[in-house]
Amino acid sequence: MKPIMSRFFVSTLLAMGTLVAGAESQYYTYETPYKVPVLKETNRNMPAKNVILMIGDGMGIHHTTAAWVANRGELHIFNCPITGIARTWCSDKLITDSAASGTAIATGTKTLYGRVAISPEGKELHSLIDAAQSMGKSTGIVVTSGLNDATPAAFVANNKSRDKAQEIIADYTKSKINFIFGGGAKHFTNRSDGRDIFKEMKSKGYRVATSWEEGKKLPKGKSLIVVADDNLPEPSKRKDVLVQATKKALDTLAENKKGFFLMVEGSCIDKAAHSNDLTQVVEETLDFDQSVGAVLAWAAKRPGTLVVVTADHNTGAFAIVGGDKEKGEVKAKFNSGGHDGVSVPVYAYGAGSHKFTGVYENSDLPKKIKEAMKGTK
């Protein structure tokens, strides 16, 4: 009797509109697929002299699968031979935001929703950038969001609120980070406190550029390149700037014989998924994947380099409900405009990559990276 009553109850709710069926399907076809070469794996058992951590904001397995279908069954991310799964909950909520998840990935501590590198008890936390600098390594950040956004902020700033954009940008003046690329120019000048952060960064030895045309010409050295007032425009407008900025960061940071730590974020995958825009979700993910490809090609020639690719959380709760891999056609439905609590994949390549198998917390990622840099078994 119970199952019959349950079915009747659900049917009644559906008739009343209380339960909503899935959203309308969206379709996307990628017109310019790219080839993905098979890479030879480097020695996993070496210490990681160089570490490149790549974060697809909001990028779950749905996003990478959709991109894989669109690119005719090829993806650079899937060249990583090691995979793991990371849980993303934060200390006060099951469904995290980018601030709390970014803090976990950057510092190894789960914290309250909305906090940037501040513990639940209110203590300032040290990030992987701090750890790398203490080892004499160079450091860098390359993102497609504003530099005040939650993920880059978790690596450089400390604040109880991710919304304190001017305070977060001011924290860059306290950092010794060597290479900085992203958006958010409006928070560097025309500030309520009257400060000109560009001028302050110049006084600290940074070469500053406010466009990619200027930035790509900067000589190697301390660089701040801010190419948009807020987030960077979509891939069709910004072209391959994420790939090019990532390559410039690698060339610059590799000058340090002790190695480096670089964080690269495909920040706008999340923003496209919030909007339930399948076209932008796939194009942002493919843009990020091509940056992963550039990094893996670089790492494959340099044993002692660790590449870790992951996400801070899932966004959009979407499903692939059809399509054609041979034609690059994706058919999908979104079921949410927000984040969800599903665990995210972790992909690893190179020195110390074997440490990233299994199921673990996102706060374990920086611990594993530190172990790899120290060369522990």
C-alpha cells in the first residue's frame, strides 16, 4: 500500500506544480575542434620542483564530459593518468561557495561560507603561495575573473568577507607574488580610500600593464597584468589570452632555479553555469582545457613538474541527455542556477601525482601538494 500512496502523492504534487520537471534541453555544437596529442608520462617519484594547480571554477564531471563530446571525444585534461575525487563541503554548509572552497584548496583548512583565507575561529591562514615562497620558489596567479574574486583572493588575501573587493585588492600590495594576471581593474583605482594600487605595486618593483597588448611585451620579472575592469570577456572575444598568459607565467617563473608554484583558474565556467548557458559553459571549459594542454606540454618536457587539475565545486546541476560525439553535438539540461554538493574530480600528472588517488577532502589537496614539493613518499 505504501508505494501506491507514495506514487499518488508525487503525481498530485506534479499536477499542482509543486515539483517541477527538468528544464528545457539546450543544444551546442563546437565548430572548431582541436587535436589532443598523447603525452608520455614523466617520473612520478621525483620531488615536485614546479607545481601548477589548475582550477576550473564550478567545473564538475558534467562540464568536462560536455566539453569532451563537443571536441569529438578528446580533452587535454583526460591526458592526466592519475585521478581522484574531492569532497567540497565547507565548515558551516553542505553546499560551499568559491570563497570557502578556495580557502580549503589554498590553505588546507575548511572554513565558513564566504570567508577568504580566514579560519572559522577568525585566524588568518597561510596559503600554498606562502608555502612555496618559504621554500624560495617563485609564485604566480593567472585567472579570467577579477583578481578580487574568491578563488584568487584565497591564495593572496585574508578577509572575513569575499565581498570586500577593495580590501582584497589592497592585500596584493603585501604579497611577494611574482606574476599576476587577471581582471578587476576598477578596484585598483577610483577607490573609496583614495589609494592607487597600480602605483603602489609599481613602487614595489612590479611592471604594470593594463592590457594584454602591453602585458605580453613585459620583460621577465615581477609583473602585474590587469586586462579588464571586472571579469574577462567570454572566449569568443578574449580569444586565447588565457593560454598566452599561462605560457608567459611559466616562462617568467621558470627563471627561478628553485622552481615555482602557479595557480591558473578558468574562473568563468562557474559564471556561465550560473546562467544555465550551455554554449558558454562548453566554450569556457574548452578554453580552460586548452590552457591545461599548454601546461601539460610544458610539464612533459620538464621532469620534476606536478600538474593538478580540479574544481572548487559543481555549478548548474546539469545532465547530458543526448548528442553526437562524432559531430561534436551536446544536448543537456540544467537543473539548478546554483552550486551543488557533488564531489569534484581531481586529475594529476607528473612528479608526486600518485598522491592524488582516492577519495578525500578538498582541504587535503594543499597537503598533498606540499608533500610532493618536499618529495615525501
